[in-house]
Amino acid sequence: MGGSSMRGQGGRKPVSAAPAKLMPVRPVSRDFDSLRPGFAARLDAAAEALGLALSPEQSARLLDYLALLSRWNSAYNLTAVRDPAEQLVLHLFDCLAVVPPLAVRLAEGDTVADIGSGGGLPGVVLAICLPRVTVHTVDAVGKKAAFVTQVKGALGLGNLHAHHSRCETLVPGRDLAPARIVVSRAFASLLDFTSLTAGLLAADGVWAAMKGIDPRDELTELASAPVRHLSTERLQVPELDAERHLLWLARAGAGVGSGGPSGGGHAGGQGA
């Protein structure tokens, strides 16, 4: 699949999932080595199912990240999911599923803010898959932000920046550029998510809320807020038999299209 001819919102060329060359890294966990070949095959199959043409370097870094997550989980309390095989599906594949719909709305040089990122989900995955986009992860827990900083160095992710901060205390223009997309994964209700992060959103930016079941009650609660529900996409996460949805939101009155699969394209594959 080629991303070079596809256009996103407003005729803007969407970013490709193809990387600029990333520097090789050493294996990060001996305990992970025995699992890695099987995980690599499953990752390849998952990427194909999602329409992502990952480079070998990107696939390697995704697995290196999973190894770091597994290795340091007990020290940093990054996730309640302890089994690396479950982490592969519940975390890595779950976050990979949002790469194509987010890539449609992004152009080279855009900023994404991942709020309540924890150990870097989905921020690290986005930084690996979309290297021409700048990704800022935000978490109020210092050790989780420190872990993402460690991942940045270990994997050579120059487009990844971790903030130990509450989202409402960040200052656009000082801490990060106004975000084209503000994304969250199980961070808060839609009302709290949008109200707490409104200051981080670019004028023509959008919120992307990763949810399990379709949160109709949260949408009802949002009705009185200055926020417009653009669309809801149902996601199919490889190897996961559970509901996953991606909700797109914008400021009321903002000239932002509904996007999604009918919005003019989807994530590009391997580029030049």
C-alpha cells in the first residue's frame, strides 16, 4: 500500500507509516529473546490485517519497546497486565489499531499529544510508526514519564518527548506546539478529557478518544459542552475478541471534517 498519493483533511497529504531510517538497537531483554520470534510473526500478521506496511526497523522497535515494558513493569508499575503475550495483544496491537485512522489526519511536522500515557500507550507506538510526527506523552506519575524518557533514549526516538505533568499545566508554545490530535486511552470521561486538554488543541485540531464499548452515556454528558462529536469508528484489534472504539471530537464551531474511513484516505504504507 502506498501513502504517497493519498490526501487527508482539507487536501493535506497524510503522513506515511514509513520511517526515516532509525538507528539499530541492541536486544533489551534476554528473557524476551525466546518469545521474540513468535511475537515477530504475530506482529507481521497484525500489521498486515491493519493495512500497516511497517519497515523491519519499525517492527524491531515495537518489539524492543514491548521487551522494555515487560522488563521494567514491576519496577515502574506500568501496567496491570503482566504476561508479555497478553501485553502484545492488549497493549501493542490495541495501539497499532489506531495508527491508520490517526495518520489520515496528520501531516509531516504535526504534533500529537498523548494524555495519561502511562508507559507510553499509545504515544510510543505512534512515535515508532509515524516518525515524521512529533509525539508528546503526558503523565502525572513521575516514574511512568521517566520510563518513556528511557524508551526514547534506548530506541533512538527523536520525535518522542515525555512530560511529567498534569495536562492542564502544560503551556502550548512553551512545552509543546498546539496539537493537531490530542489522544487518550482510558484516561477519563469524554467531558473531563476535552475540558482538561482544550488548551493543548490546535485551532483546527481534534480529540481522539480510545474506548472499549461505545460510551453513549459519556456522549450524552458531553451534549452541554462546547464540543462536537464528529464520528465514532469501531476498531478491530488483531487477536482480540472485544469491542474497541475510537471517538473523534472537535470544538463546537470548528471547521473540522468528520474524517475516518470516509474522510479522504487512510494511513499510508511503506514509502520511499
